[in-house]
Amino acid sequence: MKQITDLKELKDFAMAMMDKRVKGKIYVNQANYSLEEPILSDEDTAGRQPLQVLRILIKTDYESVYYEYLFNEALDLEEINVQLDDIYLYFEKEIVSVEYMNDLVRIGQ
């Protein structure tokens, strides 16, 4: 499984699979991204939305790719979902738990 760092790469991979009529499945997970707690608090971070991660795994018979997107605003999530609408329509989509996504990523490596 290839881990990619750019949304464009994810879309390019998906479009290439769609052009070849390759079927697959897209696994999606959204969860809070937990970092170690800061030792000192910062007044600038008070009241801010928690950092979240959108994790996407596209799995086909030929190849799989994994992508993570960090965000803290709902608008960011909306924008990325709009960009991925065609991909979500083509591939069978499954919303999965954090644990299940962890297992998929671990097995795929």
C-alpha cells in the first residue's frame, strides 16, 4: 500500500482506476487527532475546535493508497468531500471505526 500526502495524488489515483474501470472500495474514517497534551497552555488555543483527521483508504485488486488529512474546521471537511464526490460515487464506500481503519492500514503495509 502506498501512503500519499497530497489530495491531488489521491484524486489522480482514483481517476486512473476509474478510467481503467477497476473496481474497489473506499474506506473512510474521521476522528479526533490526539497529540500529547501540552505542558503549558496557550491562550490563543482556548476555545479552538479540536484537531481532527480524515483518513481515506482506496483498496483495489491492483493497488491501494492511503491518505490522511488534518483539519479543525467543518468547512475544511466539507470542501474536501465536495472534491471527492465523484470518487465516492464510483467506489463502494464504507465508513469505518478508528480501530478498523488501523487494522486495514497495518495489514496493508
